[in-house]
Amino acid sequence: MTHLAQIKDLHAGYGRAEVLFGLDLDVVEGAVTTLIGRNGMGKTTTIRSLMGLLTPRSGSIHIKGADLTGAPSYRVAQAGVGLVPEGRQVFPSLSVVENLRATARPRPDGWSEARIFEAFPRLAERRGHFGFQLSGGEQQMLAIGRALMTNPDLLVLDEATEGLAPLIREEIWSMLDRLKRSGLSILLVDKNLDELSRISDHYYVIEKGRIVWRGNAADFGANRSEVEQFLHI
């Protein structure tokens, strides 16, 4: 089992407020790892720390064996991590094609505009539209496509399907299933346990900045009621 990303004893926060208290999380190569928890428990802070968008106060973050604790986000991206951020954050004044090209990192036999448009026909139909002209679902497809255009070794998705129409959500879950079967490593934040159970290999539950439950797919299936207790308000 190869660890693609390892977070150890991570402490992080904003100003005087600490959000993460000694968090540990491993992302295994070729697997889908899920981080779940109620709102405000530290999921996005974990992602921001991993991506170099927030400097940890202590602890370590290793990606493919390299110590990238506190490294700037461009170095994390260069290490092969692609982010689909919460809220999509596509470039509103760029077209679909320009969004895909903006951060692209070409790789032989890797992701290209043609492959993205094949995966998301809706984007192909709207290739000339600006980001602000797209629906929320189309923007999320574009955000995923933009991350894939960096040809990442690890794809990180923060709230992958939040606020989307059911048909769009199903399209995105099907895409994530295809990406898993292709062997891409994925770190996924989402709330839909039914869909997560279809594709996730490893689960981490975060509560008030600490991991309070972890397990593989079999563990999750056997202890789902226990896991769900951490997700109820």
C-alpha cells in the first residue's frame, strides 16, 4: 500500500482560533479516500492546509514522500495535486475553453480538451460560453475538468456535489466512478453517504478538528449507523 499523501498531527486555524487539533489522514494511491463531518468541523481547513492555501501551525504534510508542509500552493500543484474547490471558483470572465487552458499541465496520453468534452458533453455544447453564463452544475463540471487538465496524481474535491440538481449530481458521481476505475487517486469531501458508499475505499470522520472514526469500506458498511451519528446536527 503506497501512501500518496500523508497528514500527521496537523494543527491549523485562523487568527487566534484553532480549527484542527492533531489531525492524521492518509491518502492511499489508486483509492478513493473520503473525509466526512458536519459543517464547521474542519473539512475545508484540512483541504486548504493540504493544498498550501493555509499554513499549518504544526504537524507535517507529505506528498509522494516529499515534505510540503507549509509549501505554497503552486508547489503542491506541481507535485501532482489537483483541486476542485468548494464553491467551484471558475474564472467568470473566461470561456469554457479558456478556463480549461488556464492552468493546464499537458502530459502525453493525459487529459486534454477533447477528453474533457467527451466526459462532459454539456461543456462541449457551451465551450464558447463565459464562466458566469454557466449553471451551477455546469460550473462544477468545468471545475472538475480544469483540475483534470493539470493531469494530477491526486484529485481533491471539496463538497463535490453540494447544491446541485439530482441529475447533475448523478452525472458527477458517474464521472468520479469512472475516474476511480481508471486508477486515479481521489480525496473527496461530500455528505451523500449512499453515493460515497459506491466508490469510497477509506473513510475519515472529522469532529471538532479531530478524526473520531476511520475505516475501510467494509468497516463503514458494518458501522454505518455509528458513523451517521457524527453527521447529525
